[in-house]
Amino acid sequence: MNRRLLILTAGFGEGHNAAARALAQTWDEREGEGAAVVADPFAEAHPASNTFLRWAYLGAINRLPWAWRALYGWMDRSRLLPRLLGRLPGDTQSMIRLLERHRPLAVVSTFPGHNFTLREIGRRGGAVPPRFTVVTDSISLNSLWWTGDSAAWFVPNEDSAAVLRTAGVDRGRIDVTGFPVPPVFARLGGTVAPPALSGGNRPRILVMIHSGRRGAEGTARLLLRELGWDLTFAVGRDEGLRRRLTALAADRTGVTVLGWTREIPRLLLTHHVVVSKAGGATTQEALAAGCPMIVSQIVPGQEEGNYELLRRHGIGTLATEPTALVAALREAFARDGEGWAQWRAGVAGLRRPHAAAEILDRVEARVRGEQDVVGAAR
């Protein structure tokens, strides 16, 4: 039997790509290098348009959030968009080529738009293997996640499963698995942790700066004045910002400024708090690491649910202004970290570092079930 798995993603939000990479790494470790194929059919079919739309998406969420909110709401309500998504000629041909080239055991999509294309191919008589959806958002789910249909939906938490059930999705096809994170979270989770605050250890704060960088230097200046904290800034590929923050911290001990790094899992596991926008990947990786989160930015629509998840479970807080951020951290670490300990306790019920393996186990079980049904019919 072909053990290849086709994992579909898209470049509109890092959560889709992060989930796809985690699933692929887990499947490759199980089946051998190259057993998982990660693809973005839209990017393959329309490279120039994809680049422009990604640029426009980042510009909207960081500079025109009101416009993105309106567009996100339209996508949620639209009856036209689902029909269009399944009938774009370039997408359809790109998807057919992927299916014919790899003949996968199953298709797992971390982006809802691809389900419409797969459904249309099936309606036209094309061979489509069992297809599954990994939901990368929480609570504020766009209807596109379920209107494209799927053999099963794997959701990050019970709060999101309730949204699907309310929308009328068959309960038997909803699995609460957690968000797929890289296997390193499970491997390191029992071996590393932040130091206990009750022993006088300095709080460790991880500040992750994403595409919305306005105000990053002002925030850093205020944090650097708090001499009792160890700070790690992760600025991604912005080399200019890395140099400026390094200069600001030159006379301050206990500060690390990082550019792009593969060490985010270890950093989340060894820091007391992460400060970040409420992106799907970052929020879920923080939960997998047991690291409470202070949200510094919320993209309207999909990220509102990520923060709402934290709020409902008493994990971290919202602080979009530098002074509010400092005040929240001071309160969390006061009285030997009493507030932080409450946040940490709230994480426990949502911490699922083995989610990727669990999702793949359930994909295999459901595929076997379908094959058994077909075999019995013959």
C-alpha cells in the first residue's frame, strides 16, 4: 500500500504552514523521509497572484485591520465564495497533478479552501482519496472550515469542537486532538522547564516580534528598564531590527536578541511567559509548551478566537500597549509569581504536545475503516 500522505497548506497565516510542517515531520519520522508531501496548490498554480495576495494580507492585518475584519466577515457569510473556490481552473489542475503524481493514502488539509477543490474533482468523477481537515483556528471559526466537507475534522480544543457541532457538523466526524506541533515539544517537555520563581530566580520573558513591528523598539525600551527580568527577543528575519535591539540592550545583562531561529520550542519550554500576537501557531505552540501568553496584537477574525481561548481558561492576558504589558508582567510575577502560577495551571488542560501523532493515528484508523467497508462490499 502507498504510505504517502499529501498535506495541503496555504501562505495566508503561519498557522496553516506550521501545522502542515509538524504533521509532515511526524509522518516522516514514522514512515521514512519523504513519505509526507507538503504542497500549496494555489501557490503552484498562481505564483504571482499568490505572492501579491500574501503581501496584501500582511498589509491588511497590520495596517488596515478594519478592512480585514470586513473581508473576513464576508468570507464567513458568502455563498458565492465556496462555489468559486471549487472551480478555479488553475487550482483544479494543480490538485489533479498532485493526486496523480503521489497517489496518497489520504489528503490532510490545514487550509479550508482546498476542500472545495477536492470536492469538485470528486463530483466530476475524479479519484479523490479520503480527505481530512486540521482546523488551525480556535472558536472564531470561519464557515469555510466546514462547508467544504471532510471525512473528519481535527480541532485544537473542545471550545472549537462546540462551534462545529453548533454549525451542524456530524459529531462522529469531529475529533478533539489539539493543534499539531513539532515532535520536539513532546521529546523535550519532560526534560526542560523554566526555573521556579519561589527560589528568587529571575522571570524569563520571551518576546516574539512578528510582521506587525510598529512600536517594537518602544516596547523593548520599557522592558529593558525592568532589571529583575531576563529577556529574550526573537525578531525573525528582520536583521535591521535585530541590530537595533542589540544596541539598545548593550549595557543590560540577561538579554538575548535573536534573528531567525529553530529554537522556538526550547525557548517556549524554558521561559515563564511569551509576549506575542495571537497567531494560531504561536498560541498553540505556547500551550503545548505550558507557557502562558500575553497577547500584544490580535488580527480581527481568526485571531480573536485564539485570544478568547486564553481568556476563557485564565491563561495570560491582553496588553496591546507597552505600559499595559509591563504592568501585566509586574503583577504576574509579584508575590513569588502568584499570578503566573495561576496562568500556568490554566494551561494544563489545553496542553497537547502529542497532537500531531494523535491526528495521524486517527487518519490511519479512519482510512482503514473505509478500506474495510469497501473490502466487505466486494
